[in-house]
Amino acid sequence: MDLIKQLLALKVPDQLSLSPNGQQVTYTAKTKHDHKPKDTHHNRSIWLADTRSEKSSRRLTNGDFNDRDPQWAPDGQTIAFLSDRGIRGKSCAIYLVRAFNGGGGGDDEGKEEQRPKAITPGDSEQDISKYRFSPDGKHIFFIARPAKTAAAQAREEAGDDAQVWGEEEEREQRRFAHLYRVDVETGAVEAVWDSKVEVVNFALGDDGTEVAVVTEKSAHIESEFLHGCDITTFRLGGAKGLKLERGGRRRGERSVHLPRKLYDPIWCGQTLYFLAYNVPEASSTGLAVYAVDLSPEGQTEEGDKLKYRKVAYGEENCAQPGLRKAGGQVLVYVHHGMADQVRLLDGTILFSQEKSIFSYDAVAIPSNGSGNNNNNNEEERKEILMVVATGDINNPTEVFTVMNPKITTPSLTQLSDHGASFTTRTLAQDATFITCPTLDGKETVSALFLTPANTATATATTTNNTPPNGQAPFPTYVSIHGGPYYRITNTADSHDPVTFYAPFLLSAGIAVLIPDYRGSSGRGQRYASYAAAGPGAYYGTTDEPDIAALTQHAITLGLADPDRLAVGGWSQGGYLSYLSAVRGGGVYHGLGWRWRCAVPGAGVSEWDSMVLTSDIGYTQAEPAGCLWRLDRADVRTRQGSALWAFKEAVENNNIPPVLMVHGEQDPRVPVTQAWGFRRAMEEAGLAFRFVTYPREGHFIQETKHLEDLIQRVVGFVKEHLL
């Protein structure tokens, strides 16, 4: 099996969930890039492992369906998960299955006692986006968008389906998602919140008698930017159950409004925690932890109004989606520079490494490690047991138990072995983090430099530079991540498609440099907020120069060959690849070197049209600016647009050969962005290749398309660097 097929066949563990006693962990296994063959459905499976037993993972479901998001019932005997078992690729229901200790391979699923049971209608085409057990295990709360009504389907079939802005929900062309709960024993479903607003998230109180619901005005993707969101807390218990009180209010209802969206609400004690932007009304300022005091002391003078405040992170590092509760403590997933960490709210570091944490979970167990939480000694001190899914460029992502968190170097016990077939191959000889000043001297920026283990091809060309190890500098592909509020550390898997290419470039003897430019995560509000500077002040002003600075630093260190440099990226990285191409490379900044080729993927070539056509145009306008807010003579939005710099670049002979790749159905960065640059290249008579992928959106998900993409990109880079 060649390397492409071998890597695309790997299963990646995700959505980790620990049993209440910490003795077992369940998780989802999926394909590496969530890909699948054309005209097929996603096949994911649920796995189970013993947290104290090395390589003990075994399949709980057979992998013939889209089984995902497993969660433990409070009794520790049953696991819930979502699946499309009723109607493949269409339905979504909550299923329950008994956890088992023996067997493997999902073979026991055929037995009656192991056969998953649907507790919501198995053939329902509703979309369930989140669910949680009540603390007593008697109910499961879930957010679902109802399936289309017969009347709406009839109008659609008759062609009477005009889309009227602001009236989609009323005409049932876009349905509100509501909060429901289902009785685990009887399967009876009742609405908890079914008002005419979109439920996007929720959190349950510690005893299950209260709930916090997060709502937005509309189901439209830009509603959070236009209208923000509301948090409403209310009580569930009492004789009235879920019924509304007089005036349409719920029992004990209190609320607070945020100007943008929030992430990961979690209720702990008398406090509701969540993630929101450092500047709540500016989405390009990074994330921090906020809290709402739900105690009587936290009430405002209005009584039914709540207040929120920032309580942790966001100054020198960045909180990331992944809040967890272990006992009475809240855990936070943190990007700290190039390290991934799990911390407590007070800053205590539980786990830290300069490798990615793909998923994690934690529970509090007695300090004797027994996992028996039924101890009568309520004063017994608890400790945190943690599991993580992690890997690096040479080691596929696996599930590990973190033993003795809080110590400098905790021991890890590997529980899964999905990458067993890959462990004999080494792609990178070294993974080195490099740091240098920005060209304007205002910041320090970092990057990850991956040195290929296969250097036979890489050292064939001599240069004037001599690196410390005596080898010639490497041909280098500068791989720019998307976002911009994101960053990539040493990883086998990430949510950014730039990781598609790294293994294959390294195997060809080409080094990979992954810059962490300004606007990225990991360094707090100031660093992230460069992306909020407004039109003309970020795009093309600080981001692309940071790419050049880090590339120059790799050259200075003797790592990168200045005569063999390529640049590429996806989404935001695709935009920076277009801009880097027209600027030519270091020559634009007086550094001398040039790009030999560029590979923009799903990138932006002109920001004014991007703001007008993207599905999240308001969000794109925050750093880019937008036409309707500017005076006619104001041309600042052109600063970061590759097409506005194209004519001058042609005159200066700056533009290298370009390979453009894009999904034809991309709503985020419409394919017209690539069309425009292709037209410019063709008219100018410059060397280019242009590839679009039918049916694909912002990310490529069909297996054959992925294989083609990897082969084309790696072949193109090899053609120009080797």
C-alpha cells in the first residue's frame, strides 16, 4: 500500500468520554480527514478501552453506520451515542448500548443484549447537534432541528419556495432548533424550550433542576454577528414541570445578552462558565473564559438580569473550545505559545506538551486511584484522571491515559493502536520550533520546522549555506495555516487541511515550515487582535511579512535553502499564498530570495468580493473592511488583495508558477476567488494549473479527490524544488 492510501486508511480517535469512575473511556474512530468515497455515507464506530490497560481498546459498534459522540450514563453501565442507523445518511437518533468488558471487533453487537437501542425515533430526519444526560440519568436533554413539515415539503416540490430574507423560519424553509428532553426508560419526548428563537447550546445545573439555554435570533449562520446571543437560565422542577408561568416566562427565568457567540457553556456550582471573545463584540480578538454568577449575590438590581465577566486566560495565551468539569473543578484547553495544555481556572497546569491535543476528557476520582466514588468518606481528597488523544508527525493519533497530571513529565499509557501499521515509518528527523522578531520589530513570531528523515533527495543540490549538522539546507515548503485565529503545533492530525501534504512532502525529502503569524492563537488578546486592526492594517501589512520573516530566519539558521522555497496553504493560508505569490517572496521585503512556486487552496484573491459573497461576510469584514462602510476614495481594502497587486507583480516579474485548488461548492470562500486569479494568470501568459473539485465545499471530503489533491500538490512542489 502506498503512503497516500496508507495514511488515508488510518482511523483517528476523537470525542473522548470517560466513565464516571474513570476506569473506562469510550470514543469515536473516524477517517483521518473525515473523508469517504463518493456517493457513500460516513462510517464511524464507537470504541471502548480500560484506562489502566495498555492497548486495551476494542470496538463497541461495528462501524457500518455513522456512530459518533459517545457519552456515558451517570451509572457507568450504559453508553449513549448518535447514529443514522434508521435511514443511512439522513436520520439522526440517540442510541443506548451496554458497555461490555470482553470481546472486541464489534462482534457482540449482534447479540440482543449488546444491540444498540434507539430512544428517540430512529427514522427521524431531525438534526441533533448536542445532547447530555441529566445528573440522575433518567433523562437525556438534546438540541434538535425538526424535520421539514409535510406542508413545507409540498411547497418545495411545487416550486413555491421563494427565499424571503427574515421570513425563512416563518415559511418553514429554515426551522428553529429547540431543546428537548427524552425519558430514558419510556422514550417520551417533551420540549424544554421551543420558542421562536434558535437554540444553539445549553448546560445543566449540577442537580439537574436548572438549565441554561443559549439562543440566537435566527438559524442563519450570520445571526450571531448581527444579533449576538442570549443566555437564559430557569428551573425545571416542581409540580409545573416544564410548563410556562403566567406571561410566558419559565420558573426563575434570568437572562444576559452577549454581542457575539459563545462556546462551551458549563455549569459548576453556582457559576456558569463559557468561552467568549476577549473583546466580546470583536471576533478577531481571541478567546477567554467568562463566568456568570448565578448565586443570589450575583443578581442585578433588575432581578431577572445576569452579568458576565472575564475570569481566566486570554492575556498571554488563549482558551480554546474544550471546557470540561471534573468534580467541582473546571478544566480549560489552552494554546500557550506552541504548547497545547489542559489547565484549571486558577492557572494550574495539568498537562502540557508541544504536540497537539486532538481531544481530551477528565474525571475526579478518589486519590487512592481506586475509581470508586461511592466512598462514605466525603472528605476524601479527589484527584483528576485524564485521557488525551494525541500524536505527532511521526506517530498517528492515539488515546492515552495521563498518569499523575500536574507533574512536569507525566507518564502516558497508550490505550489504542489504530496506527499500528504506520509505526515503522519515520517521516521527520526533527521537529524544531524556531523564533524570530517580526520585520517591523513589534513582536516575536514562531514556527515549526519539520526536517525530513529522507534526505537523499533533499541534499542533492549544494548551496552557499552550511547548517550546523553539515548537511545542505533543505528544499522547504512553507505551509500556512488558516483562521487566522488558529495555530498548528507538532501533530499527526489537525482540523486544518495544510496537514494533508506534510507527510508526503517529508517522504520526498522536502522540509516543511509552519509559521504562527500575527492574528493566530496561542499568545493572547494583543497577538490575536492584529486581525481586528481594520482595513489596510492587517491583511498584507503584518500577516504576510511575518511569513517572510520566519522563512528568512529558517534560511539564516541554515535549515531552508533560499533557492528552493515554495509556499502554500488553505483558506486563510490560501489567501496568504496568493498574496505571497504576487509579492514574489523575500525580494518584496529586501531579503533577496523568491518563491519557486505557490499552492493556494480555497484561498481569497480579492477581499471586497469575498465580503460580498462569503456565507460569513460580516465576519470576513471585521479584518478586511467592507465597501458600504468606506468613502468612495478609500482604497484600504485593496492592501491585502492579491489581484489588486497583480499588474505591478507582472511588471516586476515576481509571480512564480501557481497551482490553484478549490472546491466547486465552497460557501465560505467561493470558487469565484480562484476563477479571478486564474483569469489574471491566463491573460498574463504565466505558468499555472487550475483544479476544482465537484461537489466539494470548503474542505475536500471525497477519498478520490483527496488522493488527487495530494498527488497533484506534492508532484507540483517536487517539480519546482527538486
